[in-house]
Amino acid sequence: MLLETEELSVAFGGVKALDGAHLSVAAGEVVGLIGPNGAGKTTFIDAVTGFVPSTGRVMFDGNDIAHLAPHRRARTGVVRTFQQLELYQDLSVADNIRVAAKSTAPDPSVALLERFGLEGLAQAYPEDLSHGHQRLVGIARALASEPRLLLLDEPAAGLDSSESIGLVEPIRALADEGIGILLIDHDVDLVFAVCDRVYVLDFGKVIGSGTPAEVGSSEVVRTAYLGASA
């Protein structure tokens, strides 16, 4: 497994935002993480990437990286996007991608802009882009750092249904290149369409996991999150 967490927990004061989470992602696999608001999904990504103190183990390619600072975890190949877009507003689209690049030769922005159909927007600024294009720039910037594991936090937030489903092909293409992907999103149609496996969090605990079909038919999951009519 590329990523395995064991008893991963995060507490804020007396509140456990994440409670003994076990989760795994293999290279070339897309794994979904769903659950109600406040279930601990973003906290899980924060814990894996070192943005919040945690207990438990974060095994990446067989090594426990839980003691590493966020920038050192990123250098191992653990890269994330953010639920709130964190683009540099005073930089062009191309420069937003370049700042994250491991290498400046050749210019990584060219291929990444082309990959996401953004080549015509290279010199535009984030404020000039649609929300959907800004989301794509955020993913392109994450890829510029050549991740082995990509943690996508709500990439479809603010997108309409057609824009959201449009993410299926590029996400699957990344997995086909051997990148492990953990996807958090409230758009269950997107998650079930693109993921190989899905985990469900509720009150910081994993309450279910399996294929999209298995998770979708779980009575526990439907009661906690999907609803009886799912």
C-alpha cells in the first residue's frame, strides 16, 4: 500500500475530530472519503499532511511519516489541494503552477495547462477565471510538484453537475499513471463514478468501507449520510 493510517486521531481540546481512523490507498487507486459536514474528512487530510497534530501512524510507502513536518511530507510525494482555493491572486495561471514545480527545466506549466485545457488562459489571473477553471488550476499546481499521493479536498465544490462529472476523466487518468488519489467530495455521484473504493466517516470514525456499490447499499451508511432514498 502507498498510504496506510493506523489509529489516526486528532483532538481539539476535549473534542475528537478524528478517532482511530484506519484507511489505505494503493498506487494507481482512487479512494473516496465521504461523510456529513463535520465528520472529520478535511481533518484526516490535515493529519496525513501534517497540518494538525495527530496521534497514530501515517505509513507512506512503508515508512512512518507522522513525525515529519508538512514540507518534508510533501517532499516524499504527499501532496494536497485545499477546500478553499489558495491560488496566488497576483500571479498568472502559468506562474501559479510554476511556483509549485520541483524543477524549472522544462517549464512544467506548459504540459499541465494543455492537459487541463487551460493553455489559452496561461497569462490570465485567478480572478479572471470561472470557478471551475480555478479548481483545475489548483489541481494542475498540485501536479507540478510530481506527487505520488494526491489528496483532493472538495475539488468539485462550487461546480455544477456537468463540471463535476467532467472531473472523472482527468482523475482516472492520474490514477492510470500510478498516482494514488484520495478524494473528498460531497458530490456522491462524482465519488461513486470515479472511485475504486470508498470510506465513510461519521463523528470522526470510519463507519463503512468498500466498493461504491457496497457503500451505497449499506444500511449504516445510508442512515448516517446518504439517506433512505439513496
